[in-house]
Amino acid sequence: MCAFDPGANGAGLAVGAALYVSKGEDYVTKLYKGQNVILSRDYKQLADWVAHGSYPIGIAVSANYLADYVKAGLTFDFVDMPDAPNSVGGGFGIVVVLNRAPHPNAARVFANWMASKEGMALYSETQVQAPVRNDISATWMPDRLIPKAGKKYVDTYEYNFATGPRLRIREFYTKLLR
């Protein structure tokens, strides 16, 4: 098995946090340490390992890095654990307007465009991510990757989670896997 390193910010921490919250320290210790999971902080490397069969199981392998393999005809099975929530987060991009930006008006115009239907659709499609706007139909994504209303998720970018449990969980994985 391979995984994006849950001791670093990114998909590995998002999935690792969801498993930690729902299954506990003992479970994730047995999973990552007990199964000798090979870690990487390179999204493309993980996708390559799984696509070429070097590691038939990958944890937190990002869909956008598997997209070229899917276009080439490879198929992947994705498993959701029925008793563990999936995670949602900011993905590969968060737009902010900095205080005292060199060109504050241009920064606001860009941020507003990114938040628009057109900008969000373009960004989401190129990153193979679900848009956060409800008025965009993410036809480029498998339905299983689009968050569903009423389903429980661990929001790893929610302020209280990101500034509290997420930091402690990241530190737990850092100590566990070093």
C-alpha cells in the first residue's frame, strides 16, 4: 500500500484525519504502521505507483493525477468505508486577497472572477475537483467525488477543525510515521 503522507498538509492529511476521527488512533496506527504503508509527498508518484501496479492500493491518491490513466483506458476501484466519513476541503487552491496587495483592485477583480460561475467551473474542471457552487454541474467528475447533501463529511478546512484537531492529528501522524 502507498499513501500521500498524512503528516503533511494535503490529501493524505484530509483522508488521515477522517480515518482518525472516525476510527481512532489504534486503527490508523495498525493501518499505516502495521501495514508498512509507503509514503510519498508527490501526488504524481502515487498515481504512477497505483497505475503501474507497484502498489495496488493507494490512500489519498488524487483523482486529477489519475485522469490521464483513465483517459488511456485504465480503470480504478474506489472504496468508501461505510463507517468512516469522507473528507472535504479546499483542494488544490484557495484564493485570498492579501492586505496591502500591490494592485488591490486587480486582486479583487481576479478573486471575484474565480468565485464566479465561469471562473469556478474552469478552475474545478482543470483540477478535477468538485466546485463549491451549487449552480455548476460538474460533468467532468465521477459522481462519487461530488459531495452529497445530507451525507456526513470531515471538513478539514473548517476553521475550528483546521486550527485545532487537524493540527494535532497532523502532529500525531508526523510522530507515528517518522
